[in-house]
Amino acid sequence: MSNAYRTNLIQKVLDKSEGNTWNEAVQEWMIDDCEEDDSLESSCICGKEELRYLFTIRNVRNGNTLFPIGSSCIKKFDRADLNEEVSIQEKLFKLFHAIEDGSFITLSSEFFSRKLLKYLYDEGVFQANEYNNYDPEIDYEFMLKMFNKRDKDSITRNQQRKINAIIMTSIRPYLAEQLINKIL
Ligand SMILES: [Zn+2]
């Protein structure tokens, strides 16, 4: 990141924060929303062009918002919780596109993470049905177990079939509903 971008970022954030130093100011913000701009026509508040993921961040002390801000600027806040959320949001978009493109989805770190699976579980994404004895946690535990397998070749054909079924019946409808209006 060039110095001009960094200076712009610091100025924009400080202007809308209560704290007077960068270290104070970065503690005041949370991630509010994320959209995807496929055409890469948007620019970050720092001035950097060709942004794909357009985050909105909100100041929890005064309600101010900043938009659009890119992930590399959010990383400058040096907050593990924000970085985690950025990673989850971006993976949700990537996973949705891969499903819509009909790609073969493996439980690799390209689309998934332990935190992402936990996020989906907490969001109530996994559906209760006759295959999991109406206990969605069983599907969550299964997906986690498959993700944790170091050797993905050891995933059997039946297991892959079950992965695909969970993706299509639980994860896809959720992503479609959540993201359809967030892709510009
Ligand atoms: Zn930026």
C-alpha cells in the first residue's frame, strides 16, 4: 500500500471516529455489510481502485459509516475479529459463485474454513431433515470432520455425495437469499 493510500485511510477513519489517535480509532469500528462489484469499478475510501469486495464499516460509538472500504484497508486496523469476518464474507461470495457456476466443490480452504462452517451453523443454515434425524448439528459436525481431513482423497464417494447434498439443500438457498442483492 502506498503512503498516499495509507494517509487517506487514516484521515478518513479519524474524521469519523471519536478517538484522536489511530490506535484508539480502529477499536471503534465493526463490519456492517459487504457487497461485491464484479465490474471492479469501485474505489476504496483510501483511493485505491478496482475494488471487488465493498465493505461498509460502522462506528459503534457514533454510528458513522464508511463505504466502500476494501479488505486490505480493514487489515490495517490490525484487529483479528475484523480480519476473520472479512475472510468469512469473501468466502461466502466465492462459494456462491462456484456453486452457481456448477463447479465441483471440495471442502478445501479455498471456499471453507472452520470459522465459516461455525458461522453457517450459528446462522441456522443447516436444515433439519430425515437424513440427519432432524438434528442439523449432525450435518455441521460432518462438514467439519470432512473439512478437517488432511487427505481429501480419503473422502469416499458417499461422503462426497452427502457433502454435495448439504451444499445444495442447506448452503445454496441461504447464500442465494443473502447475496443475491449484494452483487452489483
Ligand atoms: Zn483502501
